[in-house]
Amino acid sequence: MTSFHALPGPVMVDIEGFTLTEQEKKRLQHPLVGGVILFARNFQSRTQLQALCAQIQAQRTPPLLIAVDHEGGRVQRFKSDGFTHLPAMRELGKIWDGDPALAVKLANAIGYILAAELRACGVNFSFTPVLDLDYECSAVIGDRAFHHKPQVVARLAEALAHGLQQAGMAACGKHFPGHGAVEADSHHEIPIDHRDLATILDQDAAPYGWLGGTVLQAVMPAHVIYPQVDELPAGFSAYWIQRVLRQALGYNGMVFSDDLTMEGATVAGDILVRAQAALQAGCDMVLVCNRPDLADDLLARLQWTMPEASQARLQHLYPLEPALDWDSLQNDEHYQQAQQLRSQYFSASVTASTGGVSAS
């Protein structure tokens, strides 16, 4: 089959299983598609994952960005057939409280392991790290957050991002300006954060300004409403994305919407209205997950040409150097040292391959 030649579009979609169906191949060749996000349901083994990624890449020239939510802890999509079980980020924050230098070293090592293993299988981007502050009130964030202090979050996120980049992977800070201070889960509810702008900028949003586009090549806004600032969730708000993130904080990297099928996004309208609102607010690419019917509906109706600036930001997310294959990675000195350090403080839980993995 000859791949379809087209510049990437502004929509990231997902797929159902271990291989592409004919309908999915057709969907990935749509000029509005610019990337694919994988889930646990797409992983059976490393060999299968490598074949799936190669199949995805074969659909388009230039190839699509292949992404995943692979943070560590409970948000890690691939956990068997050799993939290292990575700790939740809160564990690094706990170590920081006793030994900041050690926590930084571990964050860097974990970032390298995370990225190197994904890249060895053909995945070239992960939506990590989480920059939300740990207020101990958000169940959906919880131990995904590094710490309750923005200075600590920024330093550990920087170290983890440096590890990602050493393995050739870009970093994505989320969920701007902060999801940690609300109890509601935006997957199922519409969270509302009643704090004022000054407080949010001084606390939750501070790491984004400190790290900037050099460390965070991408950012994902939250499906959270901050009514003292804007009536729209941050991911649909030109005030948050353009005025605060781009102008006040000087951020020049890629902006992804969070999944437009989440309950926190429904306030914007149907799938077309949601996508238009996010793109017009300043998102470079929108995600449509777990609803192929809505993805197809959006692709049939959306009229949007990805701006040159968005194309350029997207290109910065692609690895510049070829990845080590899995066998070469096991013999890589950097990887071995990172694993040795990690195993001293976290269980070396690498499990054998299982069969199918349910969607998450």
C-alpha cells in the first residue's frame, strides 16, 4: 500500500485494537488527522506494539505522531512484556523531602527509562509530566502529582523532562493552569475552581512560566472552569491559552486540547463546536478518544487548515535521532545505569507478557 502524502492535520484520534482495521486506515489517511494516541487496549506484546506503530507510520507521509499517556504509577498504558513499572510521581516528591538531589537524579533516570522503552517500540511521544500541585483533594490527580510546592514540581518535572529528552522524546506539561485544587474529575464532571487569577498564577501555573518551551515542548490545558477568570474551561479559553500562557508566560510550544469526549468538555457543545472552540482559543491540536463515531463526525465536518506555526510546533515533538531497538537498549550503558538507580529505590517489577489488555 502507498502511504497518503499530506501535512499533519489538527486532530489526534485513537484506534480500537492490536492492529489497524480498514476503516481505521482510511481514518488515519484523512488530511485533518495529525496523530494517534494509544491506550492499554492497543498493547498485547512488544512485538505486536512495534508492528502496530509501523502500520500506523505506513499510512502517512510524513508519518503521524504516535502518542500515549505513559506517566508512571496508575497512568501507565504498557506494563508487561519487559516494560518497567514506573513509580507514581508523588513517590519522587516524598524522596525530595528527605534528599532533593537524589529525587532529581531519580526523576531524570525515570524519564530516560520511560522514553527509551516507548521509543524502542515505535511510540514517539508521551503526555507527561503532570505539573498539577498535590493539594490532596483531587482523586483523578492524586499521586500523579510530584508535590504540593510549585518550586519542587518544577524542579522534578525539569529533571524528568531532561531524561525524556536524553532518549529523544519531547515533554508535555499538564493540566494548565492546574487541576489539583478541584475534587471533581473532568473525565466525568465539569470541575470548577473558584480561586482568583493571582493565586493560580502564583501557585499552580508558576511551573509553566519557569520551565517554558525549552523544557516543555507541549502543554495540555485542563477541562476546568475558573469562573473568576473566564466562564470557559481553560482548554476552550483564549484568555487562558493566548493571554496567560502565550503572552504573560511567554510560552511558544505546542498546545494540545485534553480529550474532547470528556464530560468536562461537553460545556462547549457538540464535537464540532468543541473542536472549533479549542482551535480558535489557541490549541494547535485536539484529541478525540474512545469515540470513533465522534472522530468520524468531526473529520467529516471540520474545516480547519493547520497554521504554519502549529505545524512547526508539531515538528519539534518528533525525535531527531533513530531510537535504539529493544535488545540494543538492554545493553545501553545509560539505560543500565538508570535502571540500577531506579531499582535501588523502587521495586523492579517487570512482568511477563499477558494476553489482551482492557481499555483504560
